[in-house]
Amino acid sequence: MSPEALSELIFNIVNDLVNEGKAGTLTADLIPPQAKFAVMRPKDRAHGDWASNAAMQLAKKAGMKPRDFAELFAAELVKADGIKSVEVAGPGFINIVLDSASAAAVVDAVLEAGSAYGKNDHLGGETLNLEFVSANPTGPIHIGGTRWAAVGDSMARVLEANGAKVVREYYFNDHGEQINRFAKSLVAAAHGETTPIDGYKGAYIDEIAQRVIDEATADGVDILNLPRVDGGSDENGEPLGEGDSEQREEFRKRAVPMMFDEIQKSMKNFRVNFDVWFHENSLYSDGEVDKAIADLRERGDIFEKDGATWFASTKHGDDKDRVIIKSDGNYAYFAADIAYYRNKRHREVNPADVAIYMLGADHHGYIGRMMAMCEAFGDKPGENMQILIGQLVNVMKDGKAVRMSKRAGNVVTIDDLTDAIGVDASRYSLARTDYNSPVDIDLNLLASHSNENPVYYVQYAHARSCNVDRNAATAGITYEGADLSLLDTPADGEVLAALAQWPALLREAGDLRAPHRVAHYLEDLAATYHKWYNVERVVPMELTDPEARGEEAEALRIAKAPEPARAAARLKLNDAVKTVIAEGLDLLGCAAPEKM
């Protein structure tokens, strides 16, 4: 019997007690939904397999003492099939012990469902647009964007496991000043000049500049001799770089697609596949910005002041109104944000019911204006628009922060990280920590094959379960004759309970947008499995007495072997663990190796 089944049983008992007039002053309208009746695993196994505080939750509404109300629950629960005993403890906790067959039913549930075990459709009917990474196409993806790639793709997989339709989207910022700075930096590098004061540095700039020159030459364009404009210097004499010129535009036109290609390749190599690659520039070329402003103007949220066009965001909770068209006629950056959200919600293909933005720690100040804009369009902030803010990543080696990039200079890129520790360790280590918290990536630890390495620890549990299967096949052990009621040892019970908690955990991870909970569950399941493996047998142990011969050796072998029905049951339990670990690793975008 699963925690969900127990929760439903308790919910039904509450309703029955009310209908029978046994619940004091508690009435049907005061009964919370079933989801509120939590069933928990006691920390002390002596208290039972599962526990509920339902009586304590409802006692006040019933006008009864919690312990007295709990006794009513206990009297009904113990009558249910699959429940061995029920005890009321403390101020009114209900402790439940399942019979072994009922506890072990989860094994068949896992094996019958396979990789679908725990998956549900409670988010079905919703299209969630999940935008993540969206790094500027002015250089390789750094470690912060790499974290969003791991977290975002894992989150998408978890949401899909809960029935949602997820559109993975990458927003290319290919319009505006950062692109101009990128182009100026390339022109300077191509001519061997000092990097502009606000430009981009790193070996990759020299690489891209040379690639642009080679491509232009192949096309018959003498790019280095196209007209240039000196951008001048600042008040300290630092060069501002190339002004608006034909040469700078040619570098921009050729270099930006090259960076797009690099980013797309990096994402693919990181096992992240986007459904939509959206270009900011299209918002202007397709008139989306003007349409969005016209829409807000019609709603009464646009006004003119000091020669500029403003969005009246204070009407919707922002701390100040926002300029969207500056007095010089140029669009402010926020104009694109407005158009982009409106586009997500109203596009012809896969319009978003929920637009989820995954932004870096430096974007915290954007939340107020973004939510105001959401409300101005008639949507619900926090529902139709959800903004997740991620924290910083520190890459450590030998206890010190490292800057190991050969191409990007003073940052760590996605390719640097995967070259150092591989895709599995990179994805897992970045996704296993709540994105609301900073994370330290220990290169020495994650490159090691030890139990201290969390991804290795989980993957080794899967490989170990596969090895059990191979040994069982050699020994002729199959599922035939399995009696799951024989999974009755404490170690068996711990593994069964861990498996039973997966469906609720998966649902919670989706609702809370918390893929790190999947990683924590896998580590707990792996720990429970490794302990089980060390004390229980599926396949007979190797002889430990090298002097034993003949009948003595056979007697030793038999003594160390579980009876066939128990061995078959444990083989099924082993395979149920293998199934759930593989499923969980897949949700995090990691491989489930059969050998290590």
C-alpha cells in the first residue's frame, strides 16, 4: 500500500466519521482536500511503516481531544486490507504497520509501469513555456548559464513527467548595445588593436575575428579594408572602439551567427534540446514591439512625458514607471520584454498558458516591472508569469576558486566544465542544488570514482543492480515463484518504503519547480539500496571457506542461499530499484550505466 493509498483511505475515513455523526462538530465543508492528509515515514522505524497527523489536524474542528479523535481513526484503519496494526502515539499521531505483502505490492507496481512509474497527468492541459539559459551571443556559455541549462532541462523533464506540455525556449539577445560591443571587439582584434573599454576579451574573440576574415575572404569580401569610423576615447583616454561603420556591420552580420552555432552545439552536447530558438531582433523586424505598445496603450497603460513614451507600471505594483521609447526615438530594452511576453502568450503555435522565466541573480530587480507588465495584459502574476532567480556558481579545485578557461579568459565555460568532469557529473552536480542557493562545484570530487561523488554513488547503484541481474541469470534465478510477502526483513522494508515515496516526490518536484528534489531522492534510494545489497542476498554467496570440499562445500552454499521464492522476490525488488534509479537519472539528463 502506497502513501497515496493510505492518504486516500484516511480521507475516506474522515468523511465516513462525519457522515455517521462520530466526528463531533466536524462537518463535510470543514474537511480539507485529500492532498492535505500527509502520510510520512517515521524517523524511528519502531513507530511503524507510516504515520499520519490527520487527527491532530482536525481535532479542534471536531471539538475533541486529538488523541481521542485518533482512536476513532485507528479503529477504522486497522480494518482495512493490507494493514497489520495501528497505534496511537503521543498527542495523537497515528502509526501504521503494513503487512509484508501489502508493503511489497509497490514492487509489482514499479515493474508493471516501468519507466512510467510515478508519472502522472495532473499538469495535463497546460502549455508551459520554459525559457532558460538565453545567454547573449557574444561569447561561450559561462558557468552561470551552464547551471541554468542543467536545471532548466531537468525541470522541463520533471514537468513533462507530471503531464505538462513544455516548450523549451532559448532567447537570443541579438539586438542592442551588447551586439555592438561584440562587433567593436572583433574589429579591434582583427586589426591587432587594444580592446575597447567596454568590449569583450578572451582568446575566443581572436578566434571568431579570424573566422570572420576567412569567411569574408572566401566570399570575395576584403573585410579589413571596408570603411571604418573611429569611435574615439573616453575621458581617461581609453578607446571606445569602432564607431557605426560598414566594417563593424559586416563583422556583426557574420560573427553573431557563428556564436549562435557554437551555443547550439554546446547545448546539444550538454543533452539540452530546445524547441524554439527565438531571436530578439524578430520582435522589431516583425512589428511585435509596436503591437505590444499599441495593446497597452489601448488598455490605458501608456503615456507620454518629457518627449519619451512610458509604461505606467506603478498602476500594477511596480516601484516606478518605465520608459519604453526614449526621447531620442530609440526603444528601451524593456520594450522587447513587453513584446516577448505578449508573443509567448498569443503565438499561433503552442501559446503559453504559463511563461516561466529562469533568470540570473543580477536580474532580481526585473521582477517588479515584469509582473506589472503581466498584470497590465490582463494576466495573473505568479500564475501566467513565473520568474525563477538562480544564484551563483563557484568552481573549486584543491579548495580554491579556479579560472580555467583558455578561450574566455577569466570565466569557466560549459565546455571547460564538461571537458574536466564530463556531462553526467556536470549536469547532476548543477541540478542537485536548489537554484535559490549558491553552489560550489568541486572538480576533484566530481572527477573521482568514490562514494563521496554523488553522481557516481547513484550511478553505481544502478550498475550494481544490473550486475545482480547478470549474476541471477547465471545462477538460473528468475521471477518464477516469487513471493513478495517474504520481503519482510528491515532492509527489505526500507527499500520498499523508498520506492513507495517516488510518485509523491515526483509530483512535488513538479509543483514546486524543484528538480533538485529528484537528485536528493535518488541519493537516498541509492544509500538504502547499497545497505540492502550488503545484508540481503539474491544470488548465493561465494564460498568463504577455501578448504571446504564435497558435501561440506554444498552445505555451506545452501546455507548462504535464500529459499527460491525469497530469492525471486528479491530479484524483483532489485529490478524495481533499477527501474526507478534509471528513471530519475533520465529526468536529470544523466546516463544510467550498466557497468562501472
